[in-house]
Amino acid sequence: MFLNMAITLYTSRIILKYLGIEDYGIYNVVGGLVSMFSLISGSLSNSVSRFITFELGRGNEQKLRKIFSISVLIHIILSGIIFLAVESIGVWFLNAHMNINDTRINAANWVLQFSLFTFIVNIISVPYNAIIIAYEKMKAFAYVSILEVTLKLIAVYLLIISPIDRLIMYSFLLFLIAVLLRMIYGIYCKTHFNECTIRWTWNKDIIMEMSQFAGWNFLGSLANIFKTQGVNILVNIFHGATLNAAQGIATQINNAVQSFSENFMTALNPQIIKNYANGDINKSLNMVKVGARLSFYLMFLLSFPILCETSFILKLWLQDFPLYTIIFTKLTLIYILIEVLSKPIITIINASGRIRAYQLGISILLVLNFPISFLVLKLGYAPSSIYIISILIAISAFLFRTYILHKQCNIPYLRFLYEVLSRPILITIIAIIIQKILSFIQADIERIILTFTGGIIFILISIIFVGLNSQERNILKDLLHKKRITNDYNKIR
């Protein structure tokens, strides 16, 4: 993860330098246009991951084989549907309504094509990735991630010496990397898991069961598209590709930092689902509470220096960057710190399979990002206002998810909120006090050194003695002695 973050941040700087702000913005918004069609695949992907992990937890190998084979077949069919949709609707929207300079519209069309092919390759990989996660073979993800960032580093070097249009070249190289990774995951799964032998079968009961789950997830995926890519397109229409570049930079920083909590949850999610499948709901709930707090702490440790010294870090990293990048970065990190608390709750709600009421409510909340953002941009408010809207809606979404969990598992609502939020709020207050003290230091170098050393160390100590309870501190000691995380969580009762 550290290697991934370092190379990602370095390559982002080089890409911005050699593509230029406008082309970087074009890649961000056009790639997002393709991602809009993930509303079709996202709901099904969640369904596949849930059903594979659930059946593995129940030990039903025969049904697991059928689910995997049917999932591969469905994703191949889905790829064809998305291909037709992008080649018709996507191409039309790009050429008719996107705010892109006429001299770059041809390059933007090539970006659209390669982004589409990359997206399709990733869709076909979903069942294979899901089964690796279900078996908790995280080492495989670690090695492939290292290979991925290494290949992207090579791609950046080829971009520098490329004799052809760099924007087109970059899109093509990312497509090649996606194909190679897809082949590696496929070979790994076929050699390690018996379930990955595809048998072309069509089981109506399994398809109906997965389709019902995916159908309700579809609403959440649709709302997420409006929240992210829909808002990106609004920014493009009102402010052009330059501001999309600022969004892209903020997103790169966010992705690099968020990967730590995401990888932690990737390791924890199968355990939450398997314990729920086995009927041990109390254990799943305890893992949800611990997972929410630890995910927040991981994000907060990495976000703190960036939030304190955003301007210095961006100047050191990029030297030159678009307007609004600083505020976009800060608000994006704040949004993710709130959103990360919801991740384990989403996992256990999906594990229950009773998601109709949840998806109806959360979809209404998330989709509000789009019309409210349109309204504030239309009224002439600053572009940063769209991030403030996202933060407020993220808080509302967390409270709603907790309410659904309260209804499904019959847990005390306010007590659950207290157990999840009280310690992270204390850590946040301590960090704000530290930041205020450091802000009195006038010399930039001294302040930055203290922020990156003393500030982080003090917050880490605060997390250990304030953010964790005695049981969790014991778990941390065991983790440092290299005990398996699954055994450690068994101690939480």
C-alpha cells in the first residue's frame, strides 16, 4: 500500500506535467463518462461478491460453483450491453454536449474508446476478484497491486518519450495494463480455486435470487453515478475542463490515502459476511463497530498532514496546479473521513439480503447531490460548494444506514452511534487542537517538520490510548506479533 501510494502520487505529478492541465481534465471527465455506465455493472458486482462470500461462509461448494459460472456468463453479456450503450449514447453526449476544445475533441473520442475497453476488461474480472476476496487471499492482491503500479510507472516513462498524442497514448497504455492484470487474475484463480472452472449453466433460481438483490442495488449505483460523475459533468458544463483537472488531482490524493482503509475493509468484509451467514450476528456487529473506527483512524493518520499542509504538499508534488485544487482536496478528504465510517455498516446490511428499504432511502439521499449541485452552480456559488453538499449528505447517509441496521438487527440506535462515533470525535478534537497550536509557528519548514513528525506521533498515541478500548489495544499487540487478523477479531465478544 505504501509503495502503491508513493508511485501513484509520483506518476500523477508526471502525468499532469506532460499531459497538461486541459488534457488531464479531459481524461478525468471523459473517463468518468464511461464510468457512468458502471451503474449497470456496480449493482451486479455487489450481488456477485455478496453471494460468493455468503455461500463460502455456509460451506455450500456446489452452489458456489454455479454462482461463479453464472456470474461470468452474466458479466460477459453485460459487457456487450455496455459496449453498445457507450458507442451510442456516450459518443453522442461527448460530441454534442461536453465542454471540450474543438482541437482536442478527436483525442477525447480516442480516450472514450480506450476507457470503454478498459472498463469492459474490469467488468469481466469481477467474479474472479470476488472469489479471491471471499477466500481472503490478500497476498495475491498485494503482489498484483505492486505489479500494477510498476507497470503504470513504465507507462509514464513511455508517455514522456511518446511520438504520438500523449493523451491517446496514455489511455491505450492503461488499457494494455488492464488486459495483463485480467490475465494474471484469471490464471491465479484457475490454479488455486476449483470453483473457477467455468461450466456454462443457467440456473433460474440462482439468477432470480441474484437479480432481485442486484435490482435493488441498481438504485444505489444509479444514485452514486449522479453523485460523482454527474456532478463532474456539471462542473465541466459550468466551468470547463480546467476545473475537472482540479477535481482529478483531488481524487488522486483521495484514492491514494483511501486505499489504506479500503484494503483494511477488503480484508474484513468477508469475515463480517461469513459470520452473518453462520448466524453469529453479534460477532458481525462487533466487527462492524471496530472496523468503522479503525478505518477512520487509518484514514485520519494519513489525512492529517495533508489537511494541515495542503498548499505545501501540492507545490512540492505538482509545482503548478489548477485553481480550487487546495479546497477541493481538503473537502474531499473530509468527505471520505465521514464516508469511511459507513463502509462496514453497508457490508452487514448487504449480508442480510434485506436491502429494499435501505436502497430506496439511500438512493434518494445520494441522488440529491445532483439537483442541489446544479442549483448552487446555476446560482453562481463557488465550485467548492458542491463538496460541502456532499459532506452534509454523507452525514445524513451515515445516520440513515445506522437506523436501517438498528431496525434489522434490533440494536439500540443511540448506543450504537455512541460506540462508533465517540472515540473518533475525541481524536478529531485532539487533532484540531494540535493543528491550531502548530498554526502559530510562522516558519514554514519548522511547522511542516513538526506536523509530519510530532503531530502524527501525538495523534497515533492518542488513537492507541483514547481511540481504542482495552480489548482493541490487546488485539493491536497481537497484530504486532503477526497473528492472523481473523483470530484477533475472535477475541471481541
